[in-house]
Amino acid sequence: MSDLLERLRDRGWRLTAQRRVVAEVLDGDHVHYTADEVHARATDRLPEIARATVYNTLSELVALGEVLEVSTDGRAKRYDPNARHTHQHLVCSRCGTIRDVHPTGDPLAALPENERYGFAIADATVTYRGVCPNCTGS
Amino acid sequence: MSDLLERLRDRGWRLTAQRRVVAEVLDGDHVHYTADEVHARATDRLPEIARATVYNTLSELVALGEVLEVSTDGRAKRYDPNARHTHQHLVCSRCGTIRDVHPTGDPLAALPENERYGFAIADATVTYRGVCPNCTGS
DNA sequence: AGCCTACATTGGACATTGTCCAAGTCAAGA
DNA sequence: TCTTGACTTGGACAATGTCCAATGTAGGCT
């Protein structure tokens, strides 16, 4: 993530304090914050950053392919900075924790031609659901 | 779906006109309506049915395992009456059309033990995305 | 270094989707 | 047919996301 800002500037992005802070908040492994969580963490560093700016910046990062949008629960979308290595998600059905996982094989290959209804299929996402170790005992 | 109401009555469900109408709206193949779409169609048959009743009924059908909740786009949840045969979804990235599909193999088997982080995994859902034949030319 | 200006940010109104609750209604057993 | 507890209603509220006019500023130009 450290060179993300450089890459974006090369693509014509203006480097503002707000965008820098949003990018910093998203830095890390297994990060899957909602827009409001990003906003809360960004506010710690830049108190007056607007909610709309966080939404705008996240949408731009998604459009540029630098961040993935994940909706595992039909509630708020989550933002995953690990867009450069394809992966899938493992979600705890109790607490909502999300981990990035790497299944073997290609799920696309599992869909027979006669089940494709003439679609030009671009990708497949897999969501595993279960109970995480922290929640098992409760 | 025709005997759904019988099954539910056997489980102690009160058979009201509203619930009957919601069940009728959900009858069919490749049906994936949002709650508001269900409400609109239900209103055609029973003009004064309340939105809250539709939400209640859909939640109950999901809790009873008779209907699946699908969130493919992070917007409104969709309701899939085909809960009795496991299947996955193929979504058009332009128009949002959804088809039920049946990939071969078990996606669970593709997740290695060292990628499970101690979770007790219960299931895996796969979403295929692509452009449908209707949208290909546009 | 200072100016310009197109692009970015702000804050608040608005939209969409979903939840909750108190009051009224009704399905179905006795 | 009566009764009662479950169901429905309508509207207020909550959570998440979008839009826009006014204001601010990054970065190129001189």
C-alpha cells in the first residue's frame, strides 16, 4: 500500500490530505472496514474530514481497481485493500469477522457450458461461512 | 411451492391472506425479487398489504428455511424461493438479472486446512458475474 | 514565489432499504 | 360463536448511501 499514492498520482490523482488519510486507514492485511469505520479512523487523524469525501475516495479507489468492495451480509459494504492478489473470503456467522483465504482451483471451471445461459462470465467470488474460534465457545 | 402453505400450517403458521399472497408472489423458477418488488406484486392482489408485513413474512420464510436471502450487489436483499435444492447464482453486471446455476464439485473441498483459521465452516456460496446475452450488444 | 483554475472537499438535505412498536384485526381451536 | 394470542397496520425511526451548491486548494504556469 505504501506506493499506492505514487501510482495514483501517476494516474492523474490529486494528492490531498484526505485521500492520503483514507489510503493510510486501509493499509494492512485482513482489513475489511465499512465506509463509516474508515470515516471514524480517518477522523482520528484528520478531524474535519467529511463523510462524503470518504465515500467519494472509496468509490474512486474501487473504480481504479485498487480496492475491492465486499458485501458479505447485505448491510454496509466493506472495503478490502488487497485487490492485487485474487482471494476469497471467510466470514464468521456470529461476529462478522472476515479473513482473506485462497482456495485451490478455479471456480469458473466448475460451471458447465450448459449452465452459462449465454453469459460472458468475467469472474467468480466465493464466500465461506462458519463460526470462528472466538465465537465457538459462546 | 404449491404445498409450501400446507407445510407451514403444519408447523404452526397461521394462514392469513397476506402470507398466502407473499408465497404466491415468490412462486416460480429464477425468481429473485427484492422486498419492495414482492410488496409491489403483492399489492396487485391485496391492495392494502403493509410493507412491514412483507418484511415480516419474508424474514419468517427465511428463518424457516423455505426461502433464501441473496445479496449480490450490496443494495436491497433478494429472496429466492428455490431453497430446497442447493445452487449458486449467475449475475449480469449490467442489468442485474440473476439465474440459478449448478456448478460441479464442492467449493468447500477447495479450501485447504491451513486456510481455515480454526473456523467451523458450514457452507460456501459462489457468485458468478458476467454480461448476459441481452446486455452484450448495448 | 505567487496566481489560476480545474478538481476536491464540505455539510447538509435527500433517497433507499430495513426495523420497531402500539393499536387494531382476525384465524382457528374450544 | 366466542375468545385469545398471533398477525397486520401505518407511521416513526435507523442505517447506509447519494447528491449538490458553495468553498477550498494542489499543482501547473509564469
